[in-house]
Amino acid sequence: MAEHRRQLDIAVIGAGILGLATTEALVRLGVDVTCFDGRPPGRGLSGGLTRTFRHRHDSEQVVGLAVAGKEGFDRWAKRLGRRLIGDEGVVYAGMTPDHAAGMRAHGVEHRFADPAEHRSLFGPLAPVSGPLLVDPDGGAIRAKRTIDALAGWVGDRIVQADIHSVTVPPDGDGVEIQTTESIYRARHVVICAGTAAPRLGAGVGFDMPVRSALHARPHFRLRDGYRGEPLPCWVDITGEFGEKVYGSPIGSTGRYVLGLIGPDVDVPFDAAGALPPGSTMDEHVRRLQSYVRRALPGLDSEPVGIRVCVMTKLPAGSDAFRVWHTGGVTAIAGHNLFKLAPVLGELLAESAVDDVLPARLRLAGATALRAA
Ligand SMILES: Cc1cc2nc3c(=O)[nH]c(=O)nc-3n(C[C@H](O)[C@H](O)[C@H](O)COP(=O)(O)OP(=O)(O)OC[C@H]3O[C@@H](n4cnc5c(N)ncnc54)[C@H](O)[C@@H]3O)c2cc1C
């Protein structure tokens, strides 16, 4: 080996939820792994306090991954000695029995509740016209707690450095990655770099058609008088109250995050970070305030805080993901992957160790799974 470069067994690029889950799985396997990130863990797409864990997806295969994801979160929670997914459950409006086919196929507990039960299922909710699908084993992921736990477990495997590029050298001796500190050769590189994945993947010939967009997530305070009432995660695709939305409690703080669902709700930006001229996120917040006034009288419609987050989506849909693989390199991109991180981390670790895409990811790579 040339003197000036450093040899690694497996390199993971990115210390977001997927990179950390992959690194943690590799550490458990006793593999020599180094995880690179230019920022502290969890500052990219995985930032913030809460995410929804839901079982319901259009694709049966993704429901199966969600079941495995839940088992993984339960294992992590046991190891940590603290819960990582709350017992709030998920309530969905606008679903038919067809929408629950994947849950039935995988034996996931669920039921359709009478609309008259709205208040006993979701305290702040106004009367609704249709049945509500209840996913009692879903809930709010404690996102920051999960990131902190994983970062602690993998410890000094994380090296704070940005990777400039990934290439497969013609000498056939591993995969080269460059940082400001050194040139490395790794037996396998796993790219879990969020918004930067397409740029890094391009270095080894991956065409990753990821679109980045900004998304507003205001959070609202529970009104006095609604404290102690059920506060589940929420998915409303009816449009009955003027918008389609998702929502999630922030732990047990009495604050509730809402975001819009639909093709027009994210503001795209290009590789240089430029928004279309005249774009503004204000309008999205106003639309959510209007939704709160109509649908959620138990919340104060004045937001107490707003996060503007980046989303990375594939053309196959807002809930699609895909894995790319070539000799020595695996890369992943998609959206709504927090809940699947434990199982995706294990599968990406397997891909790195064997240098073969596991069957469950091969199918995903072929079809770009849709997950509702
Ligand atoms: C508003 C919003 C709501 C969401 N809601 C849900 C939900 O309810 N349920 C759910 O399951 N998922 C949800 N998601 C999606 C979920 O958060 C993401 O799919 C997940 O966090 C992606 O994790 P990641 O590890 O792939 O990416 P990231 O967290 O972005 O991690 C990538 C890391 O790579 C690092 N990096 C980038 N470039 C380089 C480089 N050149 N060198 C070294 N490091 C680099 C970055 O610093 C970053 O830390 C939501 C996302 C958003 C934004």
C-alpha cells in the first residue's frame, strides 16, 4: 500500500440516522468501521425532536420493513433503558380497508373506528365524517434521543471530516475517498449522505435522481383543557378541513408538529441551493394555521415554533427509497426513512460486509419502493 494513504475496512459516509444505524450494526458484527461526517451527528435530514412511526404503507413490502423497523427500535430502547417510540399510536383519516392491506398481510394490529370516537382517539380533533384507522403500535419517535443513543454507542468510530468524493481507482485496490485530512482506501463504502448522496454517488457512476425541497413544520401548543387527552400521530388525507396533513406530538411536551401532504407543499431548490424566484414558506404556515382552526380546536392556532427542513425525494413518490450498489460501494436515498433505520442499517451493513446487495434491498433497488 502507498505510504501516504490510509487503509480502512468499511467506511460509512454520514452520521444521520441511516449512517449511525449502519455503523452500529457493523460494530455489533465486530467489523472495523469508520463513519465520516463533517458535522456533529444528526444535523442533516435527521435533525429535530420527533418523527412518526407508522405501520401503514401502500407497499406490503414496506409494511414488512416497518414491522422489522419497530422490532429494531424496541431492541435499541431496551439497550438504552428508555423508550424511543411513544405509545401514542397513529390515527389516519381517509383510509379504506384497501389502504390497510399491507397491515393485514403482516398481521399488524389495527382497527377502523367510528367517527363518533374522534375525541377519545385524538383529543384536539373536531368531529369528522368518515371512519378513522387506528394503528395502536405506532407512535412518535424520539428522534434526538435515538440519534444521541446511537452516536454514544458507536463512539469514536465517528470521524469529523467531510468527504470530497468517492472513486473506484483503476488499480482495483478498494475504493478511494478523500477528506481534508487524508486519502483513504476502503474495502467497502456505504453512502448515507442525505442531500449529498447524489453528488458522492455520481463519483462511482450512480445516477440518483433525488430532488431536494424545503418543507415547513410549525408546532402548536395544546390548549388548556385538552391536557391528558389522547395525542396520537395523525395522517389526514381527506381534505375535509381544506388540507391534507400529517402530525406528531413532541414527546409529552404538549406541543404538536404539523406538516402539509401533497404535490405542491415543498419548495424545490437546485443543487446550488437556489429557490424559485418569489418562493416563500409563509404561505405553508398560514395554510396549516387555517387547518388547525378548522380541524384541531384543541390546539392554539398560533405556532410556538417553526422548523424549515430539507426533504429528499425520488420521482417514484414522497415515500419511495432506493439502494444502489456496485463492487465496493452501496448508497441509499429516499424519504421517510427514519422509522426504517434499524432494519435498513442492518441490511446496509450486510451489503458492506458481503459486497452483495441483500435480496430485500435488491427488490427496493429494482422498483424504488413506494410507501404512501
Ligand atoms: C420535515 C421532515 C419530516 C419527516 N418525517 C418523517 C416521519 O414522520 N417518519 C419518518 O420515518 N421519516 C421522516 N422524515 C424523513 C427522515 O427524517 C429521513 O428520511 C432521515 O432522517 C434520513 O436520514 P439520513 O441518515 O439518510 O440523512 P441525514 O440525516 O441527512 O444524514 C446524512 C449525513 O451526511 C452528512 N454528510 C453530507 N455530506 C457529507 C460529506 N460530503 N461528507 C461527510 N458527511 C456528509 C450530513 O452532515 C448528514 O449528517 C422526515 C424528514 C423531514 C425533513
